[in-house]
Amino acid sequence: MRLIATLATGGFALASAANATSLDLGPRPVFVEPDLEAVELGQLLFYDPILSGNRNISCATCHHPDLGTSDGLSLGIGEGGVGLGPERALDPNNLPEQRIPRNSPALWNLGATEFTTFFHDGRLEADPTQPDGIRTPLGTNMRPGFQSSLAAQAMFPVLSPDEMAGHYSENDVSQAVRLGLLTQEGGAWDLIAARVAAIPEYQARFDRVTPGEEITFTAIANVIADFIAFEWRADNSPFDRAMRGEELLSPDAQLGADLFYGRAGCSSCHSGWFQTDHSFHAIAMPQIGPGKSARFESHVRDDGRLRVTGDANDAFAFRTPSLRNVTLTAPYGHSGAYMRLEDVVRHHLDPEALLRSYAANMALLPEFPGTADQTALLDPDHVDAIASANELAPISLTDQDVNAILAFLASLEDPAVRLGVPDQVPSGLPIDR
């Protein structure tokens, strides 16, 4: 078993009882400031179902501002679902194959240059040794032209049958995906780009943003990334204002900050301005749902970072999430195992014990007949493996301490939304609201 330190280290000073300005969080974040015309184009594409195989799902279906830029579910339903957020249910006329195996991550502050690693297992990340500086699951089949790893990751959901592409041969995109025609000429990405290019308003807008250039899939991805970077910059929370000396945290939030950066040891992983070390840790998080496996595999495991690196030391390790707007982004954990923020905080106090006592009713899962959501939980060998990889030593906190930490987490809230949901999109398709 690996144990990480339970005291804040790495240059952090403890917050004083009077204010938070004594914290040393390192250099302030640097944000990309994209061109507004590109941002507005990206906004339309983000909310437009034209990018999905069946023209029924947009990026916003699983990353909606009303749901903290996530979907409000532990494990979502993409293709084969109807409705938005916790009300989303199965479409009886187009049943999905399975639940999406991981919780939909939030999009806050991804325009800051420090965010270079994406997905819960980090399978897409900036890497200067790779072509175009980005390592992705597509390897050498990845196309050049993505302006950032944020742009690259934004476009992978359209290749997933369960997320946006659709199943079997029910549309041209899903058929291309099933045939393995993803990034190749005439493949899924080209089919989607051709749909966009065929809409006069999109053609006119791209002509202004990238004059003289063809509408390609990478061009679509780049403006969507511009929109994400612009829209969900959240760095004016009460915590930020306290750090700037403009106001004091509430007494409870200040007590929580003292604990977070001190005795509770939260900042050992949740460090920096955005409360993340951008690394991977195994904390015995319960696994629910179908697990992460290839189509030809039958197991329900989610091995986390191990599946990317092949290193046994990375078993069940997942990326440290930023805690900005964490109060808005429930449920929590890579599998959305905890619906309540307090429950996931308490999990950190004794991960192994909480793993073994976990009950699936702590999650928020829409009905999905025939799905064995608890298969992994009911396998004692699998639970033992998750527990043995845990890095966190138990720590004793009182209920008052936990409440103070929750108050501090609330001080990280800045639900900044700049453009909001458009009234309509150029395709004329309905928008998720």
C-alpha cells in the first residue's frame, strides 16, 4: 500500500486565522484569450446537435451550464437517451447499448494554460515528443492541426457510439465508426465537417474566422475549444477575492482553508490556484457501472491510469480534479459514485473503509434495465484490488471540521457564464435547455 503525506507540502504556507492571503499557491494562472468571433462560432457548434451521428445530441447534452458544465448524473446516457440532466431517460425507440462508463467531467478554467491533460485517465495530453505535440488514443492516426490538447479532446466524443456517434449503421457517422473509419479521408470526422460546411451560416462564419480555408474537423474543434476557454473562466470566487486582499473569507470558510491546507492534507493533491496537481492518484473510489473496457473485452473493471501507461503502479489511479465550482458539479468521482459533496469529502478520511461500506444508492443513476451497475462492487477480489492501491492514510476529523471544509469548498464557487445558451443554432435543430 502506498501512502501519501497528510500534511500540506511543496511551498504551501498555512492560511492565517484572519485571511487567506498568506497562502503561496505559486504563479497565477495564465489564460488564453481567444478571438471573440471564433468564440461565438464555437458557441453555436457546442450547442448544435449537427455534430452527432443522429443529429440528436450536442456537446451541451453532457456539459450543460445549468448542470455545472456536466450532466448531473453519476453515469450518463448519450445516444439512446432523451431529456437533460437528472431527468434524462432511455429512449424506448432507440435503446443504448450501455451506460457511459465514466462521469462527465466539468469544463471550468480549461482555457488556463496549465490544463494540458484530459479525461479521467489522462489518455489525451500535451506531449512534445508526439506529432503535433499531443498524445492521443489514436496514436499516429491523429490528424495535425489541433491548436491545443483542449481542442483535441473536445472532438473525441463524436467517435463514441455511446456518446454521440450512434450505434451500428443507423447513420453515416456511426457506420464509419463501426468500420474503423475515424480520421481517415472520408471517415467520421470528414462526414461531420461536411455537414457543417453545407450550412450557409457556418460557411460564412468560418470564412470570417479562417478566411480562405476549408472547414475541416480540426477547424471545428479549434473554435469549440476557443468557446470553452472563454465561456467557463471561473477565477473570481470569494476565495480569489480573499487571495487578492479584497475581502475576507467567512469564519467557517477560513477554518476550512486552514484545515484544507494544513492538518487535513487536502492540498497534497488538490494544490495550486485551481486545487489540482494535474496528476493521478488511487484513493479507493468505488466503481459502479460497466467499467472501462474495449468492445472485445467482457470485464467490468476500470483500471484508470494503468490502462494508459501499462504501469502496475498506476492501477486505479485517476486524475485529480480541479475543485473550482465543485459545489455545482455533482456527482463526484470517476464513476460518479457519490451524489453528495459531503459524502465524497468523508470518503477521503478513510477510503478503504468507505469503499467497503459503499452502497450504490449514494449515486444518481437513471433507470437502465438489465445493467449490472454493482457487478464490480460485488466482486470481493476486485474490491480488494482497489483497496490495496489506495494512497491515502486515514485521518480523523470532526463533523465541525468536515462542515468547515465544505464551507471552504463553497468559497471556490464562481459560476461564470459569459455567452450562455444561444436562442438557436444554424442547423435549426433543437437545443438542450
